[in-house]
Amino acid sequence: MKKRYWYSIMLAVVTLIFTPVILKQLNNLKKYEQFKNMPEPEFPVTIVNIANSQWLPTIKVIGFIEPNQGVTLATQVSGVINYINFESGNTIKHNDILVTLDSKVERANLKSVIARLVAAKTKLERYHNLYKQGSISKEALDEVEAKFYSLKADIESLNAEIDRRLITAPFDGVVGLRNVFMGQYLQAGSNIVRLEDTSVMKLRFTVPQTEIANITLGQQVDISVDAYPESPFSGQISAIEPSVNAQSGVIQIQADIPNNEGQLRAGMFARAKIILPIMVDQIVVEQTAINFTLYGENVYVLREQNGGIRAFQKVVKIGEREGHVAHVLDGLNIGDKIVTSGQVRLSNGDKVRIVKSDLLTLPIELPQL
């Protein structure tokens, strides 16, 4: 009787312990049956068919704009300004006089030497006649002749001194802000104004030595500057440094850029693309189709499976990017169908419903070659 009592108690305890577990398992089995009988979810996506495209490869570089020629004009001698022939921002021609320094003393000395030269020339002619007659020695003739040529040299020196007080334009160009005023005393080396030839600007930049095989003289370069984001500029490579920098492994390149409208200014920061030959039969996709994971870049490729269209992740190798498209180097084939939008909720092997299908074409304008 006592044993039966304890058996009853133990049975009651076991029932209390395992009843919730059994009920939970039954509930899970019920839910599993419900999910099992639910229709398979479909995710709407937009796809494109991969077709042959063209790709315009480029080498992207950065650099600074420089003028064709540029100098800061300064005085070689000290003196007082007595004439200014330009204003800030003027267009100047070669050899135009910009500033003159007072040269009254030098011009007076020049007149004095010229007057003495006339007398020395007459004396030299007379001594030549006397020497021919044997009336004077060769030494006396040489002394008079030396004095005559010394005076001629003094005249040349004074003319050069006067010319040094004339500051002229060494080439055609545009002057900047004037730094001097009438009557101002200038020390030798004082800056007067900046003069630049901006008819053609130059862009200097560097490229890795691994790219030098793709660069040639006359190659097209497309340039953009922050000041005119909607106005592209085009130029050509005009010079290539003959040696590679041993420390950095880069080589300097120079491109000439026509500046007909005068928009480019020296010192501007510029981004440039060196245009390489067009590549045909390439695969180009929208950048929205590319996903970034820990395993690298991938896209969703569509395949028919189990009576429906499903999306599968595929790792791809991406090259250059331009605007909203990217150049695929490996991982896709012509004819593949890939998801371009709606893939946020997808997982590998999900069933999809196609919203739109387009034939992919290259959405960037190629240059006229």
C-alpha cells in the first residue's frame, strides 16, 4: 500500500515536469506543419541580361595647373619710379615697357661720353695721318686708339645701365596685381608684378612606373577642376620625364591644356583621366548590382531551379568604376541574368519574381577617335 502511494506521487511529479515540454513539442510540430504548407515566398527584383559592351579604360591622376610661362618681374638696380605703363590685370605684349626708373644721371653721363668720343675720333684720325707721315710713334697712336675704344665701351655700359632701368615684358601674357607706385624708391630685387602666359596651361602629375607602357606623347587627357565642375577640359600629353623617381617609383608627366576662355588659373587643383584605347566585348554592370560582403564583391545571378527562377550569389572581380557602372573582369559571362535592384532581402537560393528585364548597354559616352 505504501509503495503504491509513492508510485502515485512520483508519477504526478513526472507528469508535472514533462507536460509543458510535451505541449511545447506538440505546438512546434503544429507550427512546422503550418509553415510546411505555406506557399514559398517570392521577392520582386529587377534584372538585366548581360550583353557585350565597350569599356573606355582610363588612368586617374591628380595634379596642379601651371602657366605656359610665368615670372615675377623685379628690378635689377635700385632707383625711383618715374613711369608706370600698366594696370593690374592688363594683357601685355612682348617687350612692352612696364616700369621705368629715374635715369637722369646716367643719361647726362652718356651725353658727356658721346661728346668726348667725337673729339677722340677726330684726334684718332689725325694721329693716323701723322703716323703714316712718320711724324709720331706707333706707341702714341696706340694710346689715342685705346682711349677712343674705351669711350665707346663706356657708351655701351651706360646704355646697358639705362636699359636695366626699363622693366619690359619678356613675353606675351597677363599681369597680376601691381605692387609698385609712382615715385616709389625700389631696392634691387624688389617685386613689381607677376606676369603669366595663360594661352596654354600645363598640368603636371605623376603615375606609377607600372603604367608607363600605357602612356605616349599626344595621348588625350580629360581634366576637371572644382571651380568649374560642369566644364570639362581636354588636353594632350606633351612631355614625359626621362627617369623614374628611385624613392617613390613614380614618373612625372606633363600635359598641355588650351585655355582659350581663360578659365584655368595657375595653382588650381585638378583631377585628370588619361584616355586609353577602347576595350570591346567587355562586361559592364550597374553598380547597384554589386554587393559587398566579407568574402568580397558579389552579384546575384538568376537560374532556373525546381520549377522557378532563383537567385544565387556569385563572387566577381571588379576593375574600374565610372559613374554608376563598373567594369567586371571576372565572374560573369555573356548571357547571364543578374539582379540590379531588390536584392536587399535575398539570400542564396531565394525564389524571385522578375519586375523588369533590360538589355545592358554601356551608359557612358565614348570619345570621338
